[in-house]
Amino acid sequence: QFIAGVTGTTNSAVTWLVNGVPGGSASSGTISSAGLYTASATAPAGGTVTVTAESVADPTKSASASVTLATVYSNMDDDTTLDPGGGTYGWGWCGFPACAGGESTATQKMTWGLQPSLQGGSTQFMVSGSAWADGLWWHKVGPSDNVSNFQFDFWLNVSQEATSYAQALEFDMFQFVSPTEYMFGTQCNYAQGYGSGTWDVWNQSTGQWTHTSFACPGFVPGDWYHITWAFNRTPDQYEHYNSVTIQHYDSAGTTQLDTSNTPVNMALRSGPLPTGWTDNLGVNFQLDINGLAGSTGTATFTTLVDKVTLTVW
């Protein structure tokens, strides 16, 4: 609801416009004569519209406000829809090197509606395999080429076994806009051992991980972490890793133990979309097994995720 104040005349009436159109339009949203703005069904290119109040007494006098429209994909972890292979929506997964990376094939499993949970039921990712095996899970929501700003947030709870057998815990957001693949890859890199890790971000143009300057020492098993990554892409085809916020809660998810908000401010080039891939938007989770699995033959660990949300504009 917008309110306009007019001074200097007894005629206080205004004309409301959206992006310069009186009353607005289906593509940018509409506004009533009383100033009630209703967003369009689909966010416009750039995700921003301008609402203007123009004086009826003197149309050369006006005031404007910018409105950002976001599309929110909430509770993605509760969706049991499966990607049928190349489809535009649902969950899919793999554990072989050509898909998930690593040096050997892993067994991976996804289980919905488990406890502990912060909202109904959480989703568990399980990976099991020999040294350097990886499990990958993805969720596609369909093409959304007109958005360029992204907030990816989720709640994470890791198992005790992760402290011994995790090489990395990976959390990604992707947007495919032909002919470009934007892969905003992030990982808590346990490679130096639990308690000594760092955050890495993905360089799509080189196909390599880049170390950041801030630590990810490891997640306390059984505690909840609310992780929020902010990204955007620019017309020069760069991917911008803007910031990450990590809020550490107790095992009930109710008492906050500590928090950090870290400006990342890294810009890395995107890369070409592989042949046969089509426009899409979504998130990935990946679990990587370290070399210690070689001493036992097989290692297994799990993570729980809850309230997985992707906001775009």
C-alpha cells in the first residue's frame, strides 16, 4: 500500500503509475486509484519496478519508489517430486565419478520426513563408499532466465561420522541461461582435517575450487546451522559471490550460540553450458568422502537439511 502526500494545492489527488503506465500492466503489476500495488504473476526482467504518484493538479510534480519483486522457492527439501532425467523440476542424484566427481562410485540415498527437524520433517542425504567417492543431489525448479540475484539459505545438521570421513560438504546454486552455465559452487572444505577447514568457491571458467580467506572449521555434529549465501550475476557473465551468513544454533534449533556475516566479494567468470543442457534453475548438495575411508574399506556419513529456500529476483 502506497500513500502520497500533496502540498501547495487544495487538489490532493494523484495518478498512480507503474513503470510509467497509469494503473500499471499485467507484466509489471497493477496499482489501484487508492495506491494499492499488486505484483505481476511473474517477476519482470531485473526484478524491479517503479511506482510513481503524479500530481493531478500539476503533472510535472511527482514522486517515485522502487519495488523489488522476488520469487521464493521455499521448503524445497519437502518436495518429493523426482527429476525424470533432463526434466525441469524435482530431485535427482548420482554417485558415479562422471556425474558427482571423485575417484570411485558411491552409494547415495535421500530420505524425506526425518527427525530431528525444525519444520515437520527434514531430509537426509547419505553417502557411502570407498576413499574419494562423492554423492550429489540436485533440485530443479525450471527455467527462470530473467532473474540475476539469488539468496540460497538452508538449515544444516551433520552426523558425527562427518568429522572423520568428510572431505567436503558442498552447497551450490545454479542457473542455466543458454549458452551460459552459472554455477555458484560453495563448499566447507575439510581437507586439512576437522576443525581446520576453509570455505571454497567454484570457478566455473576453470573448473576448479578457489580458496577464500575465511575459515569453515567444521560443523558441530547434532547442532543446527542456518546458512545463507548471497550471489548475483552480471551482464559480463561474471558470477559474484557476495556474502555468507552462518548462524549456529543448539541441537533443538532454538538457542543461537554464535553468528557470523562474512563479505566474500569475489567475482569469477562463468562458463559455457554443456551440449544438450537446457535452461534451468536450482540447487545442489554434495557429500565428499575423504581418504580415511581407505583404512576401513567403506565410509558412511549423513547430513540433514531443512527449510531449504531459494529466493530470486
